[in-house]
Amino acid sequence: MRSDPPVTAVTVRVPAKVNVQLTVGGRRPDGFHDLANVFLAVGLYDHVTAAPAEGLRLTAEGRDVARVPLDGTNLAARAAVALAKRYGIEPDVHLHIDKAVPVAGGMAGGSADAAGALVACDALWGTGASREELLDLCAELGSDVPFSLVGGAALGLGRGERLTPLEVGGGFHWVFAVAEGGLSTPEVYRECDRLRRAGGGGDLAADLPAPAADPELVAALAAGDPSRLAAVLTNDLQAAAVGLRPELAATLAAGLDGGALAALVSGSGPTCAFLAPSAAAADSLAATLPGRAYAAPAPAPGATIL
Ligand code: C5P
């Protein structure tokens, strides 16, 4: 059902994510990998504003803005086009993205912008899409996009898009060290496969156990216990990311030296994530790490109209 569209701009706030468990199964015939992917949304946000326009226009400001594509390849633009197509309307919108999430950093910044664009355009155009329709469109756009819409914490199965919400019993305090230059997600998955074959194992679904959520990790999230969570954080893409960017090993070690309970590469990297014992410890770790580092709490809500 269509509602009256607002004539003014709509701004949507969307969170970054860290994967507290990223278990990578075998490569499927479609080239994707089966995952057990436990997402946690963190309070580092991009803002996507949709305003009335003739045709589709994209602008951006904020961190790393020079590396944000401003053409039809941007996932936010693709989201607007996909929504318009679904409703048989023209994608007339000016999308403006204010970036705080690192670009190509393994924190789902592009996915967040796509989820934000969908929610903002739905409101601007009055398309009145249901949450299920929006989640379907998200899954078509990318494996991490549905989680950016939902936020909180969730287990993603399949290629990461089939979500089950998870309980989080308290706040967690994270620090993110941003590496200069991004990493290509497909390249990191390819390197993961290569390392598996080089180690004498296979890289196909038949060669590897089906990925599953770690019950202890799910319990640690539900308990809101950072020490318990720190003991079980895992990322099967970490060896590949560090292999492609060996300097990340020193960043991970610096975080542990600085008092982090645990350190891991965020998703496909190259951002490194550190779980801190408190908000104060996160702030002081962010201040002492070399390079750009940001403290952020978790969990954070999903895409929210401001
Ligand atoms: O779904 P998305 O577009 O984010 O995926 C980007 C790339 O990451 C895919 O083309 C694929 O190479 C890799 N990928 C994968 N298995 C997944 C998710 C992503 O191999 N479950």
C-alpha cells in the first residue's frame, strides 16, 4: 500500500558490524562460501539521506570519501534502482552518504549504505515495502546487507544472508584500527581457499564440515560477558587477510599489548577489531594505537530513520 511520500529529505542512520564468529565452509558451485557468521552491530554509523531529485544522483562526505564510488556501481545506488524497479517507478532520488564506517574495511560500510538507501527511498517514495520485501531486496544486493537493516546481533547462515536474531545480555566495548587502503572481499575469500589447498585440504563443501554457530559464543553474547566472548572470537578469514596484508599482525599485537581482551581482523579486513574490558579501556586503547582507531559500543540498532 502506498502512503503519502514526504516532500522533504529522509535521513537514515546505519551501523557498522564486526563478526564475532566467522566460520567459512566450503566454496559452493555458485562461488559463494557457506558461512556461520555471527554479526554484531557496532555504534559507528553512516548516514544516508534521500532527497527528491530528477533522476538518480549520488554524493558523499566524511571519512575516506575519495574512495567512495559515486556512480551506479555504488551499492546504495543499486539499492535505490532495485527498489524502484520492484515498484515500477523511476529511481528519482538524490542520495547523500555521510561516511564514518571505513571504506572496504571489513565492517560492511557499503552494505550499511545499501540498507540505509533502501529504507530512506522507501520512506521518500512512499513505496510502503514490508520488512520481508526489504530483507529480500537486501539479500539480492549482498550477503551482509540484511544484517545492516536488522542490527543488534544475529547468526547468518547460507552465504550470511539467512538471519536468526541473537540475544545480547549487555554492552560490549570495541576499538577498530583502520588500515590505510581496503581489501577486496572476493580476493580474501580466494586467498582463504588457496591456503586451504596449500595446507593439503580441500576448499569445497564436500571437503569441510558444515559451518555452525559456536554455542559457547552464543551464550557469551547472551550473558553480556566480554571475557567469555574474548575467549571464543574466531575469524576463518583472518589468516588470509593477514597473508595479504602482513602488517596487520603488528596491529593485532599492539592492541593486545594495549590491554585488549582479544584482537581479530574484522570480517575480510583490513580493519582490526579489539574487544576491551570497559568503555574507559576502549577509549584509552583507541588513543594509544598507532594510526586511526575508533572506540565504539555494541550492540547497535539497525537502520533507523532519524
Ligand atoms: O555478497 P557480497 O556481494 O557481499 O559478496 C562479495 C564477494 O565475497 C562474493 O562475490 C564472493 O567472492 C565473496 N563471498 C563468498 N561467500 C560469502 C560471501 C561473500 O565467497 N558467503
